[in-house]
Amino acid sequence: MKASLVDLLSGHGLVLPLAAFLVTGALVFLIAARLARHADAIADATGLGRLWIGTILLSAATSLPELTTDVSAAALGTPDIGIGDLFGSTLANMLILAVLDLAFARRRILQQVAVDHALVGTLAILMTGIAALSIASGGFGQLGPVGVDALMILALYLFGMRAVYRATQVVAPTPTQQMELGESSRSLLRGGLAGMALAALGLLATAPLLVIAAEAISLEAGVSQTFIGTTLVGVTTSFPEIAASVAAVRMGALDLAIGNLFGSNAFNLCIVLAMDLAYPGGPVLAAVSRSHLTSALGAILCIGLGTLAILARAQQRPSLVRIESLLIVAVYGLVVALLARG
């Protein structure tokens, strides 16, 4: 089915796949914007806070395109596209952070969000570092069908999310408050959960079409799988993060927006385990090209700069020149240039 759709869009020049890409991308934007609204309603109804809901629930929902795309790539024997997408999505997420910071300069986004986002950023750096070391060394070995590296990444994610939960000031409603809130709060929660479920299903239906259009564009352009996975597919599967984060910023739910970006960076690395299960050739990190190290190191640099920006602006007066965000844009451009040259 996928191959036939790619064939249908390719072979006729760039106009048809580009048109399909733009139309499907618009649909993904609309659906993901609804995700942000429903996640915000859940945060209000449960009292769990926008940071926690954005880091866990919203990031997992907006990462569904990465999950379906990368597992499919592994099953089809093209893990370089999948791993390129994981690192490319992280780079794209940090580029989104930088653009939001620069575009909404008057909102002072990073000055207003919780400093606890730096914990999630540090976690994402560690997880990306494990993946990079595994690629550089040819893998850490395997346990059954999965790699030791994938298990280490998953264990670190679970430990890190527990640490973030304990460090974050989560204020759940007391039994008395729950009685006072009554049916209206429960109705808000039910509506938020149902809306997120429907929006997630919508992403599962539309995001693969977006990736198919991107693959057709890559065929017409004639570039490598690593380059396409890191750039075009990486940006494509990050469309939900873009839409959800922009919608959250416009609603004033800043912690929801930033939690979604940093949380997606960490959650995406856990997809390596699912890719191992789908890939017939063993652990994927041991099988992919070492050229991914360029994008992995670039991702670590960008996450580090984003984390530094949050920590620095929590302690100092806002600077007129947002140097960290400008550096993220520069690093992203450098990684794309290096992959294109190689």
C-alpha cells in the first residue's frame, strides 16, 4: 500500500508530491492544534500541571508519527531512515523552540516556564548520548531480539520521568476539592481524554500520508536515506509538535508547549526498542550508518543550548540578543550542510 502510494506520487516531477505534502501537512497542523487544547483541559481538570501533561501525555501523542514511521522503516529493512528521523526530529524540536523564542520575543517564553524543563532536557541529552555511543561502537550487544542499548535507553527514560515527577510540584485536587469541582470537572476531564484520543487517531491516519509525500519528494530529489531521514522526514514527523506547541503558546500554556518539545525528544529515543523488535537484522543502532553521529551530536548540542537557555534566563534579566536560540538555528543549519556534503 505504502509503496504503491509512493509510486503514484513520484515519477511526475516535484509538483504532485509537494502539493500532497502541503495539503496533508495542513491537516496534521489542525489536528495537532486540537491536541494541545485537549491536553490543556486535562491539565486543568486533574491538577497535574502543564509541565507534566506536556512532557508525558502531549509529547507521546505528538510522537505517534515518529513511532509509526520508524517502526515501518525498520520492518522494511531501511533503519537509516528511521534512526535519521529520530535524531532529525530532536533537531527539529529544538529548532521549533528557538523559533518560538525568537518569534514570540515579547512574550518572554523561556523566562516564564518552569526551570524543571531543564531536567527533561538533561534526560534527553543522556538518552541521545547512549544512542550515539552505541552507533559509534557498533552496538552494546543484544538480549533476545532487542539491543542492550535500547533497554538502557528505556530504563533511563522511566527513571528520568520518575525523577521529573518527584521534582515537579504536582498539585492534585484534594478529596474536598474534587467534591466541590463536581461533575463539571469530571466532564472536562472526560472531554479532554476523548478529544485527545480522537486527535491521536487522526494523527495516526494522516501523518503516514505526510511521510509518504516526503519520501516521494526524496525520490524525485535523489538524495541519501540518512539525509532525508534527518531533514525532510525529521521535520515532517515533527509537524504535530510544531502545531501543538504554537497552539499552546497562543493559549498562554507555555509549560505545555515547552514540555511537549523536551518530552518528545526523550520519548522518541524509546522508539529504538520498538524498531529492534521490528527489524529482522538485529539491534538497529548496530546496523545503521555512522554518519548518524553528525546528527546525534548536533541534537545533543541543540538540547544543551535549549536547556542552558532555560537555566540562564531563570537567573538573569532577559537579554536583547537570544544567543542560545540563534546558536540552535546555526547548529541545525551546520548539521544539514554536513549531511548534504557527505
